[in-house]
Amino acid sequence: MTELTTILPFLIWAASWAIGGYLIAWAVFDLQRERFVAGLALGLVLQLWLANALTYAIPAPSSFWASAGAVLLFGLIAMVRSRRRLQRPFSLPIGQALALAVLTYVFLAVERGLNIFDDFQNIPTASTMAAGDIPPHFPYAPHLRFGYHYLLLLFAAQLIRLGDLFPWTAVDLARAVVLALLLVLTYVWAGRMARSRLAGGIAATFVAFAGGARWLLLLLPEALSRSISRSISLIGSGAASAPDLMAGLTAPWRIEGDGPIPFPFAFANGINNPTTMAHGGVGALYVLIPLLLLVLFRRLRNLSGGLVLITLIASHALTVEFDFLVMYAALGLVLLLDWVRRRKVGVLRSFWTTAAVAAGALPIAAVQGGVLTELVRERLLTADARQSFHTFQFSFSTPSLVSGHLGWLELLHPYPLVAALLELGPVLLATPLLFAWGGKMIRVQKWWEAGIALGGVFVLLPLFVKYAGSAGQSANARLFGILLQPAPCTPCP
């Protein structure tokens, strides 16, 4: 009986935001084939953002319930007001539901037993957030605010508090659900765009596995591999795995908390991990939210849709703040290229709509919590910044990038340059296709899609601008890897 009293309220909570998201996808954005999986993802992200916002006024778990109820209520109102309300709104695509369930189980099975990357901080943070500490403080120094991209950990906190799960199980399940949603949505959306299930499967596979290719060093002549190895000083888990890169290529990756089967260091990566390696505190949310924006932005029709998109963009700032800021620079680049294309300086009406939606998310991101809020506090309230765990300083340098395993790679020297290109991987080969797609989106006035594609230009920024705050070298490696993420959109026409 005790288990039933726990499970039933949890199922009601989950069903509330899932049904609400489904109705929003149907009534506000008129989605068809993607309606089921996009609705689930949309409901999840909307209720997470609302739960975070409501904690400023009401404590958890009341904020968790209120956010789910608000998403359901918004969906019901949208359905009633929709001209399509007399049509049957609900349909269950068995294939998508089955794929989602199977992938969630598989990814959960992979996650169980792993305790890698930053789980030493993620699991305690999720636990304290479940107790009501939202936005969170640093679990090992509770007097310091923890400026972190914690949206996925908020989902885990909800699973802990409402589902009565252990913290480590909740974090694993949160990652598994988000990754499964991402891959199924990619398959469905790309398949519809290309009118081919094969294209959808290729796109989903690309998103899942595209990453660096350090293992290609094994195929180079031995003399060249040794020269590259001598030019590199391993850091972090790389230094723990082998004395030099050459030895590491045939050694296991020495990390704490991995499974019983050693992971080869040659298949690890310090910059561009595949999405299937999204075992950190953000999970795959940093890809899922931009994909949702790609799916929904071209279906923006009214104020309700604009509010939903503003919420999604603000939510993105709680997953990967640098990518969030780059999108504004990318929209500026898109506008400039449109002026060049038309040989006329002037802003089209359709661009104003996109700009208004993007602008609406900026003030929200400044106050909602996370890294950007702490950055604003540090710049505007110097004394208040002393209560934050992270500090934020930037510096300029010669062209170089940093790998979390291979250290600083100077791009003006040939051997580190080769290592850097292999660390980035063949995903760079998709760049011309990505930019060509961005040009096409400018011509058809799909401004957000164009910004997503051409935002890849700003992958050059971390070559010259280095993050020198308390997060150290790992933050620079993540900056570069995150800016490579628009590439998975390439298989889509």
C-alpha cells in the first residue's frame, strides 16, 4: 500500500506535464508526426523551467506539482481555444513509444554502476535540490552559491522527491530519459524533413555517435604518431592513464567509477565526446532543447507559441550558457549576411519576430539562476560575487585549444595541429554542408535555423579567448565541444 501511495501521485505528476506538453505541441504548433515525442520533451522542459522559477515563491515539492499543473492547464486552454479542438487530439504512435521505452531502458542500464565525470558533485547537488535548495548551493561548501547549468539535476531532484528514488538512480534515469527523447525526436523529425526513414536513422545515429576520432592516430605511421606524442603533455585523466599519448593509445582509460570492462583511452575524447557519452550534469539536454527549437520555431504562429519559445530559450541558458549567448551573435551574423545577399540594409518583418522572441529570454536568463545569473551578480554586485563558488575571467591567447586529456594544443605547430584535428573528429567534415544549409535558411527567411547553422562560425572563439575562472581547463574544452554541436543538424535538409 505504501508503494502505491508513492507511485500513483508520481504517475499523476508525470502524466500532467506529459499530456500538457502533448496538447501544446498539437494545439499551439500543429505538429503531426513529431507530436508525441516532441510533446513529451516540450512538457518536460517547460515544467522544469517553471519549477525552477516557482521555487523563488513556493518551496519544493509544491513548486514541482504547480509547474506540472501549469503545463497541463496551458495545454488544455490551448486545446479549447484551438480551431482544431473538434478533431481527435490524442494518438499513440506505437513505434515511437516502444523505441522511447527501449532506449530509456538501455541507457539506464548503461548508466547504472557508472560514477564518472562530475558525479561526485552532481549526485549531492541533486539530493540537496530535492530537499528544496533551488537554485543550489555548492554541496561541499553550502555558504557558496553554485552557479551551474543544473536543469537536468532539477529533473533528477524531482524524481528523488516525488518518485522516492535514490539520488544516484534518479540522476541516471534523468539522463536516460533525455537521451532517449533526443534520439527518437531526431529520427522522427529528420525522417519527415527528408521524407525518408533511412535519413532519420542516419541523423539519429550521427547525433548519437558523432565525435572525436583519437583512435585514428593508430592508423598513422608510427614515426609520425611518436612525434605527435612527444609534442603533447597529457593532463587530467589522460596523465593518469599513461605516461605519454603513444602509450595511452593502447592503454585503458583510467577513470574512477567506470564499469567492469575497461574503456580504451584511444576511444575517449577530451573535447568532442559523442552524445552517448553525455554522463555529466547536463546530460543530453543541451542538444535536446536546440532540437526542440528547430522543430518548433518554423511553426510559430501566435503569442502563445512565442511565450513557449521564450521559455525554451531561457531553459537553454540553464544547460549551456555559452551556446545560449552565441545564438545572439549568430542572429546578428545572419542579419548581416541577409543585408549582403539583398544588397540592402533593412530588417524584414519576419526577422523582427525571431529577434523579439530571442530578446524576451535575455532578462529571464539574467535572474533565473545558473551561470549567467552568477556572472551578472559578479559584474554588477562585486561584494555579492564573493558568495559564489565560481569566478569568471577571460583572457586572450595565440591560436590553441585545450583537450581535457591532451592539454593545450598549439595550432601554429604541425604536430599538435594534427592531434587537435583528430580530437575534433570527422564531424568537421560536415561543416560545409552545415553552412550551405544555413545559407538556404536565410533565403527562405527561417532565421533561427540559419542562426543555429551559422553559429558554427563562432567555434573559432575558444581558439583565441580562454576561460580563466575556477573551472579551469575543463571549461575551455567544453566550450569548444559545445560549439561543435550544431553539426548534428547537417543530415537534415
